[in-house]
Amino acid sequence: MEKDDKKLYDMKSTKIGNILYVEASGKRAFDTAIEITRRALDLCKEQGIHRAVADIRKLDGKVRTTYIFTIGSEVFAKIQYSSVIYKTAVIDREENAEADRFFEDVTYNRGYQLKFFDSIIDALEWLKE
């Protein structure tokens, strides 16, 4: 795991078959989401992986609705058009379900396959479909 005192988060990643697994901890913020997404995309490019699962249950705090919309509509559009990651599962806590559903809707309406789960088993099964 990379450690940097300037970062708002820590991120670990590993490959599970042909899926990139990312686990993030720290502060849940706009900049955190952008950076984790960028790093995951870079790792997928380097390793030739097209599916990813991000476990964000250890991120604390909330992200404003306008930021959720921006991340879902602009950032994930770039991922979709890059043709690197085709499908993403996100594991989050139940208390964030409303924001997660909104994010899922924003990405779905733009043609991106992203879905939230509360279990890694369910997330991996969906990614393998």
C-alpha cells in the first residue's frame, strides 16, 4: 500500500483472476474519488484488465450530490470512452445506499456498467456475468 501524508486516502490493489480489486480507506471526498478512479484506470491499462471492483466501505464521510453527478457523468464517461474498463462493481456501506443508487443511475444513463453491492461475493459474481 502506498502511503503519502498529503493524500486523503490509502489504496491497495490486487488482481483476482481477470478482475482488478481495489480497496480504499481514508476520507470520502471528490478528490479522493477522482484519484482512486484514475489510479484504477492506470492499473487496468498496465495489466490489460477490463473489469474492476472497488471496496470503498472504509472511506469516511459524504460526497455532495453535485460531485456525485460530476464524477458519474464526466469522469466515468472518460473511462467508458477509453475502452479500458468495461464493467465496475463498487462495494459500499448500506448507510450510503441513497447516494450510491443516484451514482449508479447517473452512470447507467450514460451507458456505463456500474453497480453497487454490500458484498464482495455478489460483486464478483456480477462482474463475471
